Amino acid sequence: MKQEIDSNKIFQTERSYPFSSAQIFSAFEDPLQLAQWWGPKGFTNTFQTFEFKNNGLWEFIMHAPQGQNYINKCIFTLIELNKKIVIKHVVQPNFTLTIDLMSEGNRTKLIWTQEFDDSKVAESMRHIVINANEENLDKLNSNLQETIGKNPTDALP
């Protein structure tokens, strides 16, 4: 039976980075590096549990610039080395985030797909999610520039 896709529940953005898929993947698998860039502009993180493996638990608090704290609990439902990470956010708002990494010569295309379980929740979050996801990917790029350098291909094996 074919499942119908509700595009009202899905937010997707793509970026092309001048880094290898392995370099980008490492920014997700290293909890110290991930804590530095995860979340929208101005947010910081405190990780309690970080099990980067299939069905591994990830519990953390996102700290907003205005002082609010947001408790997050996620499961890494699928990890494919240097290719794909699927994260299920298991507290409200419930969603699945899929990060696909595709090599394009000396660049990598990252596709960030966030699918909410409920279209009404997705619609209520639309005004936050679109900009927040872009800011998150901006922070990833800045972090990679800082950790790898201005000439990322120099760091390739």
C-alpha cells in the first residue's frame, strides 16, 4: 500500500558545502563539535546523553539567547557513515530530521529534511522552523570553516 506524503508537514533545505562528506559527518558525530553549532543563531546546548549509533539516545537542553531552556530527547534511528543521519525527536514537537550527504566532486550537498508527525503542529511552527533551519546550517558552515580552515580541501586525506 502506497503511503501518501503530506507536504504541509515537511520542511526541506539544501546546501552545498566546500567540505567532504566525511568532514561534515564528523561535525555531527563529535558531541563537542555538535554542541558548538547545533540550533538557531544565539542558541547554546548542554548535552546529557549522546549515543551516536543506530537507536542511540540523544538528550540535551537548548538554551535560547533570551534565557529559555528547551528540553530535547531524540533517537538516532539510522546512521550511515558519511551519507545519512536520521534523528527522531521524541518529545513535543514530534518530528523526524533526515540529513543526507552527497559528494559532488570536492563539495558535498547536504539535504536537511524535517518532517513533523502532525501537519497542524508543522503549520504552527512554520514561522520558526524555516529560519531556524537556515540559521542552523549557517552555524554548521561557520563551525566547519573554523575547525577545518579556509581551504577545506587541504585537510582531505
